[in-house]
Amino acid sequence: MDLFLLTLSTIGLLVGLAITYWIHSQYRMEVVVRPSLSLSEINTNPPLVSVIVPARNEDRNIRRCILALLAQDYPNFEVIVVDDRSTDETPRILADLQRSSANAHQRLIVIQGDELPTGWAGKPYALTQGAAVARGDWLCFVDADTFAIPELLSATYACAQSQGADLFTMLTDQELGSFWEKSILPLVFTALSFGFPAARVNDPQKPDAIANGQFILIRADVYHKLGGHEAVRGRIDEDKALAELVKRAGHRLVIADGRLVARTRMYTSLPEIWEGWTKNIYLGLQDRLWLLLFGAVVGLLGALILPFWLLAGVVWLAAGGGIVAAIIAIQALIVWGYLIAERMRVSRGMGISPLFAFTLPLGTLLFTAMMFVSAYNVLSGKGVTWKGRVYSQSS
């Protein structure tokens, strides 16, 4: 029995180290958006960029978002906000911005969204309404919880040009405030970087395609040629669907590191995190069920098996298990040490205390639960809820 347990533990050591390295080695983004580019490096006659912001009950974020967009140093842009039938203070704040902002009369257009038609998800319909009045050669879709630095449009347009991109998207910096944000969201973003490595997304020869709806810059002619958001009207994960559409049609898709030019505050509480990610996880991975299954298994291992392995080794050693118990405890400790070191690196990269690495079992357990609940909601026909609307897989 001792030999069997030692063999099992040794296999666990090797597999644990390999999986930990594999998962944490995927976040390599060669394309980085930097704010240092001067406007003279773009061109003397930059094209009009139409920034489109969907806003449904965004009174917490909308003022900060729009003021940051109106402060862009890019010389030729308009900001179109689609008020998607908000029931909070969003309409009042937008009206106030139109009155008070010095350049709002030149830049800011506010559209009152229509009633959601059958077969449409809310965000694609809002973006479609915004795109219908946009005059730009480029369309820039920005979420209302995303906050730009003044160089955002200049830097992203220049980067998109240098990369020859038809659709340019980026991962923004994440503002993490609450305990639950800091415990769960770093795991979510690690999972996303593992599931959709930037190197594969940016490779025209690979089928991998994803976009971050917090920021998407796309050529208007490409957008309209492919049918725009109407072509993905029923998709809640409309950003991923649009990226797939663009790449399948042979256009250039580029995903970049945009943490230097924009920040996002996605959620502020556990209920918001739960609703937001149970909406996206399964729908975003329904064409990669193996990845969803892998994530669930790894999540359970991280949340349950690893702590039990270490605890069992220590208890056995304390009870007189001898050299075998000591080796097993050390092996478990090595895996834990390496995993915690990697999680500390991720925490530092996201601007939070490395001590949040120690919330790994709790965060992983909740993330795994979200994966299972998300899959159940869609497969059972129960659907998912977002912004007060309920969607089924067939919506």
C-alpha cells in the first residue's frame, strides 16, 4: 500500500507541475498597445472613428466612461451612446453630459433604444442601432464599464494599422475592488488566456477566434459586408461570434494587450460576478466542450484534491507514517508551492496583493460551480439572465 500511495503521489507531482506550467504559460501577448505614440505617426488626415457605447442601467459607470471618451486626443471621432431602455439614472446622466460637456454638441450623440425584437439579444441590438447612425470609417465598440486614457483611440488605431487588422480587440486592465473580485476574476482571466491563446487567435492559419467586447475596433466596410451584429443577433457572446465571423471570412483578426490604455470595472459583488460569468462561460465554450470539461476537472482538483493531498500527507506523517508519508507531504507541498507562486505572479500582474493567491481553493470552487451552473442553465433550457432579460440557447 505504501508503494502504491507513493507512486500515486509521484504521478500527481509530475502531472500537477506540468498542468500548472501549461495553464500559466499561455498569457503571452506579443502585440501591446502603448500610449506613447504621437499623432504625427498616424497620418495627417486620420479617418473618422465612431465610438459606440451600449448602456443599459449603467448609472454607476456611464459618466466616467463617456467623459473619458470625450477627452480623447484623437482628432476625428464621434461618440454614440445607445440608451438600451434603462430604468435607472442612465438617461438623466446622459442628458446632463450633453448639456454640460464643452464639446458634447460636436462629439456626443445619444440614441434612445427601441424595444428588443424577438430573436435578438440585447447588446447586439443596441450596437446595431448605434452602427446604423455611425458615420465613421472605423467602428469602435466600447462597454460602458470601460474607462479610457486620452491616448486610447490614437494608440489603438495606430496599432491596428501597424498590424494590418480588420478587427482589432484588446484585453483591458481590470479594476478589482471587492474580496470576491480579487479571488475569482484572476482565475477567470487565466482560464480565458489558456482557452484562447493570443498567438493562435492572431495566426490567420488557426481557427481560434475571440474578441473582448469591452473594446473592439473594426473597419466599417468589413463590419457591414459581414452583416454586422445582425449576423450574430441571437448571441449573448456577441464579441466572440463577431470575431469568428471576421476570421472565417478571411479578414485579419488581432488581439492585443491593452492594459496601458484602458481599464474596466466589470463587477463589484459576488452576485454580479455569478450572473455575468454564468452568462458567458458555457455560451463562449459550447464549441469547445472538452475545454469546459477540462476546466471543471482542473477546478475540482485545485479546490478539493490538492488540499486533501497535502493534509493527508501531513496527518499521516504526524501519525508516524515515516519516510513515505514525508515524501508524499513534500511532493504535495512542492505542487502547492509552485501553484501559489504562479498565482502570486498573476495577482501582481493584475495589481492586487499576492496574498490573494491563497484564496485559490475558494475562488476555484466558485469558478467551477459557475461552469457547471452555466452549462446546466443552457442545456436544460432554463436560460441565462443578463441585465434583467432572460435568454435561452435558442434565443
